[in-house]
Amino acid sequence: MKKAFYIILILILTSCVHQKKAEQDIKIDTVSVQTKTKDLLEKEEIVPIGTGRITTIADGFDVQQVNLWNSTESNRTINCYLLNGDKVKILKDEDPYYFVQAVNKNYCRGYCMKGFIIKD
């Protein structure tokens, strides 16, 4: 009886370990797909939907620079920043953000709040 109990226990534990490994593999694949998608987006040529320039004035306060973020999610990181008057191409409208690309700075593109863009 003890032997049967130990065999069942080992089978259950082995099953749990394999399931956990499969879940980790799925998470790794998901991250890999997200990274590849981000890389493609960065290389993708997007037709601008407008142009504008940066204003660093928000609610009567000068923030000095406007950060361009890699996403609109809470765990985002800063790609680059722009200064007052910098010209941008507006590539996407993702309310309340614009996805923009700086006109005079290579590889400087990202999301910023619409309030920091004065459209032409």
C-alpha cells in the first residue's frame, strides 16, 4: 500500500513539474514574439498622419523635455526625449497618446501625451 502511495505521489509531482515547465516555455515564447513584433514596428516605415512640434508646457509648468516612451503600458521605458519646438511626424493616434518620430533626430520615436504636441 505504501509503495502504491509513493508511486502516485511521484507521478503527481512529475506531472506538476512538466506542467510548470510548459507554462514557462509559453511565457518565454510570448516574450520572444512581443520582442520580435517591437523590432518589426521599429523598422517598419509608417506613413505619417500629420506633423507638429513639441511643447514642453503642461498645465502652466515647463517640464523642460518630453519623454518618448516605447509603449503606452505602465511598465514602459524611455526611448528618447524632445525639447520645446522640436518638429515631429505624427505616425499614429492612440488616444490619449500620439506615436511620433522626431524629424531631426535619427531613431527617436515613441509615444507621448497628445497635450505635448502642437499640430501643424
